[in-house]
Amino acid sequence: MDELNTLSRAMLDARHYETNQSAFIMPEDRPAFHLSPRVGWMNDPNGFSFYNGQYHLFYQYHPYDSHWGPMHWGHAVSSDLLHWEYLPAALAPDMPYDYGGCFSGTALTLPDGRHALMYTGVADKITRHGGRQQVQTQNLAFGDGLNYAKFPGNPVITAEDLPAGASDEHFRDPKLWQEPDGRYRCVIASRDNEGGGQVLLYESEDLVSWRLIRKAAENHNRLGLMWECPDLFRLDGQDVLLVSAQDMLPQGFEYHNGDGVFCLIGTFDPESGEFRERANQAVDYGIDFYAPQTILTPDGRRVMVGWLMNWDTCNQHYRNYPWFGQMSLPRELFFRDGVLCQRPIRELEQLRADRVCCENVEIRGEKVSLPGVDGRQLDLELEVFPLDGPYQRFSVWFAQDEQFHTGVSFRPHESVLKIDRKFSGSRRAIIHQRRAKVAHKNGAIRLRLILDRFSAEVFVNDGEKVMSLAVDTPVTADRISFFADGAVRLNVKASHLTK
């Protein structure tokens, strides 16, 4: 039987709608090499995996509107994590346990060759007072990389499987993997009865019957409130637990207000299931980065991708936008001196063209533009050195014309790097600036800016820190200029990024 004939009406409707409506979105109106939704709304990455020779990236998806709505799973595939091909939507909210939405989850290739999706279903229950309360459960779907059928025995993890005091209203985002001995495990985000986040570890022999092992990690009211989207992996001899936290309070320049992503670095005991934390740090210090997932690539790299947006600013656009939301550039993770670092995936170098090198450019209190250094699809590498003593500030402006610009600036006497988009064209009083403490040697600093039409990602000192932000400036604003309050010597390498 043709598997398409077994799809639900909600699934068929979503696929029909996205096929028709996406035809009206021109490629030049999207990011060039960051994944955006086929149509409508995108948030968290889901099911990031390598299956049948291709990278698969699913995503939280509301095809019918560019604002958040009942969650589906959008779907795209790539051979290099930069050139994406849309596939039909993979999941739609069409069952009693997920009619409120098919929320975040992960994917795994099974020994029998099937592609398994594990996701959070959202529905309502009637409370004892006659009201309605959201309830979240964990569910399975199996497929061939194109079509997926939900497991008839769903849900497979419910409120009955929660530890005492845990909320079934906030119980989501399973990260699934298989141990070398064949056991399946997953970590799931949860909230305790005090409103704090925790990560729960579950285990199964058959992927269907699950048991709670323990609380692998707990917040204890340190880092935000509810924790979301956990991802547990081993890297360079250390264990890392990625977590996205809601409602964080700032801690100096390390963590900022609102929702953010951090990692716990330490040791995961596979027998007891306990994660013993040694250190924690922010993962992205910019405005827009949330809910990342990682994958171990066939050549052994740990690669991360996140939603390049934030919940406090994501609903300010007009209803007539045909799409909204984009993923970050995939990033390779590595440790340097005990710090989790990131660099753009090496495949990006294949897109470089028309390289321009400018060395020993002196900037003394004036704004400078350089021939050939412009554009909105650019890999821009900068080395900044003090000249004639300390300088007060160095800045680079991009996405610039007579009216608009977005800036990155560094003040060595404060050791602070700032990103600023208040002049990017926004008419709303939303988040426009973020700052991070960065290391430098007497004002010498290295920056790498990856620009792609509607975003900028700033890698500091070869990936020691990253600051990401979305940019909604018209793409015709494509000038770049440099400024120094004081005197600096600047080396520039600029490559246009083409598909």
C-alpha cells in the first residue's frame, strides 16, 4: 500500500499547504545557507541526525502562520549542512495525545534500518476543579526518512513515569540514544514542584517500555527556572550536558536576562546515571540562540545547531511575513583550556569566493571602508592590534546604508565586546544589545563574523565565545565600515559566501 494513503487528514493538509504556499517564496528572500522554514513559523531544531547518507534536520513548525501555533515537524535534508532540500512535513498534531502539538524531540537510526522519532505530545486534561491543564507525554514515530507512522502504543512515557513532585505539564524534549550494549536511553527536561528545572534519565530495552533511572541533574534554583531541550554527549574526554533555560537572571556577563543556553561540564556515570558537574558556562552570549541539538558526524565531529531567535522578541513581526525563524550556522564543538568552544563547520570554506585581504590598515579616529569588503553573505576575519598605545574602542558596522547599521564593538579597557542592532530597522522596544567579557592581550583581539542576509554570528578569539543575532535590515544595506576611537592596526580577510 502506498504509505501516503495512510497519512492523516491533518498531515495531508499540512503537506498540501506547504507545497502550494512555499512556491511564492523566492530563494533570494530567504537566508542563503541558514535553514529557514519551508513556509510559516520555525522554532526549535528537532531530530538532528544522519540517516541513509544524509543529514536530517526537523524543526518545530507551524506552516499556516508566521507566528507560533499548533506544532508540526518540518523536515529538510542536506549532504553538507549548508545546502538544504525541503521534504514534506513529518509530523502533525492528529492524535488524542498530541492534538495540542508535536513538540521537540530527537531521532535515531535503529538496528533494523528504521528512522525513529521520539517527541513530546501535548494535550489537555480536565482538572478536579473542572478546568483544563496541559499535559505532556513522550511518543514514538517510525519511518523511512520521508514518511513516518506514529506508534500505536503511544504514549510510551507518561506522568506515571515521573518522580515524585515533578510536573506533567512541564515534561518535554527527549534526547534519545542507544548504548553500545543495545539499551536505549533518553534524557528529558522536567520541572519540580518548586518551579525549578531538572533533567531526568530513562532507560528501555525495547524502545517501548521505559523506566526512570534517576534525576541526572537538578537546577536547585541556580540557572533560570524550567529547563528545556537537554542534550548529553561526550567530547574530548569530558561529558557535556546542554540545557536551554527559561527566565534566567544575569550573572555578571556570563548569563543574561531571559531565556538562554548553558552547558554543564563534568562526568556522567553510566551506571548510576548521575551527572557530576565540574563547571558551567554560557553557550552563546548574543541575543538570538536557543534550544540547540548536536550530532556526531560520520567523520567524528560534534556539531551543534540552534534556533537563531529568542522568545522575548520573536512575535514582533507582521502577519504578512511568509516565513519566520531560522537555524544557526552549524558549529563544531571542541574544548580549549577547559572551555567549550565553537567554530563554523569546515564545509563553509567551500562557499568562499572573491577573497579580499587587507593587511596593516591603520585606523585613527575615522570611519574606514575597504574596497571589496562589503555584502550580506560574507565570511569576515579580523585581527585588531593597538597602535601607538591603548585605544578606547574598535567597531565594525555591517548591514549598513545611509539609514541602517548593525555593529560589533570592543572596549579593551573594559574587556567587553558588544553587539548592537538598535539601528537595524526595528520599530519595537525589544532587545537590541548584548555584552560579553572577552580575553585580549593589550587590546589585540581576533573576530570572525559570518553574515547571511538576516543574521550575524560573531566568533571571538577562534571560538572562545560566540554572539549571535538576527538582523531584519533590508538586504540592500550591504556596506561595511570600521572605526577606532584611538589608533589600531587592522588585518582583514573577507570572502563572499555563495551557493
